[in-house]
Amino acid sequence: MSTQQIVIVGAGILGLTTAQTISEKLNELGFKHEITIIAQYGPHNLEMNDSLTTYNEYVSPWAGAHFRPFPITTKEQKEEMKMTRQTLKYFKYLSENYKECSIKFIKGVEFIENPNEYYQDYAKYGYSEGLENFEKLETKPGILGFQYDTWVLNPTLYLQYIYFKLLLEFKIKFISKKLNSLSEINSIIQGNPIIINCSGNGLKYNGGVDPDSFPIRGQTLLLNPGPNYKSDKTVTIQLKDGSWVFTIPRPYNGGVILGGTKQINDTSLEVRDEDTKYLEKLGSIYFPELQKINAETNKPYFDIIRINVALRPGRKGGLNNSIEKFNDNKQFVINNYGAGGMGYELSYGSSLKTFENLLSILKIDNKSKL
Ligand SMILES: Cc1cc2nc3c(=O)[nH]c(=O)nc-3n(C[C@H](O)[C@H](O)[C@H](O)COP(=O)(O)OP(=O)(O)OC[C@H]3O[C@@H](n4cnc5c(N)ncnc54)[C@H](O)[C@@H]3O)c2cc1C
């Protein structure tokens, strides 16, 4: 049996998780393969990690990151919901067995000021499906409140954790390179590789990106919280006007995220003062315990460690998990991009789907192992 070449484009959370799942499962099957990750940015690019500068096509280190369910209203969302629940179970396993991955389970608390019919009828729309210790909370009239077990993680630590596993345990090769098209891979890796496209915004075979992709800008504040803050839960408040304010305590003293903005088709990677002021204003109303007191003026203030700005890879129709054929149908591309604001939440589930797609191309029937 010859060695199957597999090239994964992208070293964000989707590319790294996919590499790990595929590697583990092909090894279990004894299937001879070699995986190469080609990515312009990622944890293999240490210079970039040191500076923590933001980049147009690399969002993973700047995520929250936590899991927050929502009611399902479309077929695509149902698929993604399944993936989030597969990831939830997998993260539970990681948190119990590999503390160094930074994943921690805590309470997730949500308040919805103006709940629509889907939140009102939450069980019917899959919101509570697969959640442990789910409870409806007593709140003020007109406001819905829920709590459930959720996970939080430190994105930089988790990315590094997978990266070193891939490098040392699975012997995966990394190449730092900006590609202008997926077809360019054939001049780098010989042997008609199967290409797995985890490029976030969907780099195309012949250049350009998926026209259905669009950026969703997010700005959050990473805070060193005041002494009265308790880091035992995430809290999300959906305000009457449809906007959000949320807090995510980062495990192992990684600070607290106060977020966040969701600005569709906004491509600015600059920190915006008006966004910072907006977040500070909401924070002072809903989470005053996050503030410290200035010893000289006796006034409360937010001790900001860092301001995060990044572009979530949105896509009309959601995550793309399709299989495409090129080069007279001889070359396969398996897509796994367009995760929007859910890349971590669905990371493991979407890697299982990608593995299933890979098996169908390799004509291996392995349903029982999935
Ligand atoms: C403020 C904020 C908060 C968030 N909070 C959460 C949260 O709480 N939970 C959650 O699940 N998600 C959250 N997200 C979303 C999450 O960050 C993304 O869904 C996820 O990181 C997307 O991962 P990805 O691997 O698809 O893309 P990316 O991390 O962007 O990685 C893309 C990879 O492809 C490479 N690439 C792209 N084009 C090329 C090319 N032409 N040549 C070579 N390489 C290329 C890049 O270099 C990179 O390695 C948040 C995002 C933001 C901005």
C-alpha cells in the first residue's frame, strides 16, 4: 500500500483539530498516510505568537472562548448543533484527563431580556439538548434565565497544546506559506494529495475565496478583574436591543474576557476606542465587580490587560463540509471552513465529519469506529 498524502490548509482551531482526529483514527486503522499542514499563520509561527498581533486570515487566538448554545431554526444549524455537542463530550474528556489543555468546566449562565418564541420554547428548538445540569432560573418578569454546565478555555494555550501533540506525537509537518490557490499545493507536495480546506474563509482551488464568506468583526477586553469578581461561571446577557454583553473567566488565572461586538462585514483590525468605551459602559452596569478601585481617586476602573480584535469567518449557509473534485476529477478537496463564531464549539464534531468524508473518498467503511 502506498502512502496517502494529505494536506491540511490552515493551522487555526479547525485545521489543528482536524489533523489530530484524522491522524489518530487513520493510525488506529493502520492506514499509511502523511499529513502536512500548510498555513500562513499558526502556532508553528512562533514569532507571530510572541507579538499577538492580529491578522486578517487568522482568528483562533483571539476567541473568547466558551460554549453557549442557542435555539435551532435551520437544517444547517442542526448539523452544527450536533457537532457542538460532540465537542462538548470530547472537551469533558480532555478536561478530566489532560489538564494542560486548559479546558475547564464551569457554570454557563444566560439572561435573555426580550426572548423570542424559540427561546420561550427552548426544549423544542434543541437549546437544552445534550447539556448537563440544565436549569431554568427564576428571574424578573419578562426575562428568561438559564444555567448549564459549559466549558471555558485559554485559546493560546489550547492551540499550543494541540500543536505540540501534532508535532511530537503524530510527526505532522508544518509549512509556513501563504497560498494563492489550493492547486498551488501540487507544486509543494507530490503524489496528488487529498486537500482538506480549513482556511477559515474558504480559499478556492483556482484562487480567490468563497464568495459566501464574510467577516464578522469582534472586539473584546481581556481584564485583570477586581477582588470581588468570582470566576466560577460565564455570564451572557442578551439585551433588549438584540446586542450582548458577556464575561468569560479564563482558566488558570488567564484574566476575564468582557465582550463583545459583532460587526458584520467590518474588516478593521484596529482597536476602536468607541467599542472599548461601549464595552466599559456595559461592563460597569452589568458587571461592576470586574472593576478595581483607583487608590488615588477612589474611582472604579477596568484594569485592561489587552484589547482583542479579530474577524470571525462567517459564511452564508454556515460551515462548509462539502467534498469537491478537481483536475479531471482526480483531486479531492474536503472543505471544513466557515465556522463563524463557533470554531471552538464545533471543532471536534466538524473534524469527525471531515474524517467521515475522508473515509468515503478512501472507500473505507469504518462507521463503527466513529
Ligand atoms: C471576539 C471573538 C470571540 C470569539 N469567541 C468564541 C467562542 O467563545 N467560542 C467559539 O467557539 N468561537 C469563538 N470565536 C470564533 C472562533 O475564533 C472562530 O470560529 C475560529 O477561530 C475559526 O477557526 P478556523 O480554524 O476556521 O480559522 P482561523 O483561526 O482563522 O485559521 C485559518 C487558518 O488558515 C490559514 N490560511 C487562510 N488563508 C490562507 C492562505 N491563502 N494561505 C495559507 N494559509 C491560509 C491561516 O493562516 C490560519 O492558519 C470568537 C471570535 C472572536 C473574534
